[in-house]
Amino acid sequence: MTKTLSIIVASIKGGVGKTTVAVNLAVTLSIAGYKTLLYEMDTVNPGVGYHLGKLDEESHVQTYKPTGLQYVSAHVSESYDAPDAERASQLESEIKKGDYDFVIVDTQSADKSLLKKHFDSGLIIINPDEQSCAAGIMAKDLIESSGAKCNIMLNMGFEKPYALSDKEIEEMFGTPIMARAEEDLSLRKSLLEHVPNILTENAPKFSAQISKLARVYAAMIDEDYAQKFENFSRELGRAKSEIKKLQQ
Ligand SMILES: Nc1ncnc2c1ncn2[C@@H]1O[C@H](COP(=O)(O)OP(=O)(O)OP(=O)(O)O)[C@@H](O)[C@H]1O
Ligand SMILES: [Mg+2]
């Protein structure tokens, strides 16, 4: 492992699952033993604090104790339209420092300028409908304009009558779907409890898709990644019991 792999989680459409995926992916990579920073760039509708149970949002690097994940959550910005230039440069310097294996960036759907900056990889979150796919393609084009490659994750809505098929989506994007998470009611529970889904009991479906993604990213930077994941169940159990202790 030589440098930080930065992953921007994006779509031009709101509510598709960006924050949920970004948080759970970052938590999963930290459980696997990778030094990971989750950076929240959404100052319009910040959601990282809801997942991590830290509602007093701060703009500096904090530690999520149960897994050792480092994160920077966002304050709600008073101005809607100005993308936060200072925050973007802070993010850039965290990536450049090279202290982390992974930097995962959670984005705001209207902030197109951020997507044009260089990240190593883009993770486009889509629901299986025309509008969200169009928004995903726009995000993909913006991210790839800097030379990065994007992967796509299909999230919720398969049962809807208008759902596009995997084949239709893969043809639209010109790339295979990397993970596919169906509608999972345990997500609602984890938000209410302020515990990331991967760390709740009885949440196997969403977690399985996130683990799959985490392994793909780990393989990009670490040829021994399979070894790192050997102790994953034990570390996951340890993190869950940390949460129980904190809840008492
Ligand atoms: N697979 C899923 N099954 C059920 N609910 C889900 C799933 N993925 C996300 N959700 C729920 O959908 C809502 C929107 O998710 P999330 O906040 O992650 O989207 P977002 O793209 O970050 O939205 P925004 O654009 O507002 O930042 C949340 O209530 C979340 O719990
Ligand atoms: Mg969000």
C-alpha cells in the first residue's frame, strides 16, 4: 500500500442513498483494518452525524470509537449555492497528506464543481429509474472528466413497476453494476438508533453488498486484502459490543 485511494460517492440526484453507502463503506473498511477517513462535503443536508450518532457536528477530524474510523462531518451551511471552497481545499490536503488508506467523500447532489476535481475513483449511487440513472450518468461524466473511473451501485426500488432491468442500466452506463442493494427496512432502524447499518443486529442484506464493495476497493490498493478480511467477523463483533457498551 503506497498511497491514499480517494473515492467520491456521488449522484446529481438527492435521496438515492449516497450518505448511507458512504458511511457504511467507510465503517466496513475501518473494521477490516484500513486507515479510513470519511469526509462529509454535504453542507446542505448533512447526514453523517445521524448514522454515527454524533449530532454535535464539528468540522475537524474526529474518531468514531467503535471502529477507529476517522471522519469530518459537516455543519449546515447558511448559503445554499456557494460550494464550500475552504472545505474542498481541506479535503484535498487530507488526501494529499497520504496518511490514510482510504478517503471516502460524501457529496451534495447539487455540488457539480466538486465532482470535476480529481479523485481516484467514483462510486455512483443510482435507483433503478430513468431520472436517477440520468443523474448518475451526469455525475459519472463529471467525475471521469478528471481521468478517474467510476463504479455503479444500484440501490433500492427493484420492486417498483417502473424499475429498469440490470441489463438496461448496464447498457446506459456502459459498465457492470458493482453492487445491488434492495430496499431494506433495517436501514430505517439503524438511522433511528444512530448506528451504521453494518453495525446493527439482523441487517445482513445491505451489509453484504457493502462488504462486497469494500473488498473490491481493498483489492485496488492491497494485494493481501483477503488476509485483512479474515478477521472481519471477529472485529465486527468487537465493534458491535463497543456500541452496546456505549449505549448502556
Ligand atoms: N437500500 C435501502 N433500503 C431502504 N432504505 C434506504 C436504502 N438506502 C437508503 N435508504 C434510505 O433512504 C433515505 C435516503 O438515503 P441517503 O440519505 O443515504 O441518501 P442521499 O443520496 O445521501 O440523500 P441526500 O441527497 O439528501 O444527501 C434514508 O432515509 C435512508 O435510510
Ligand atoms: Mg446524503
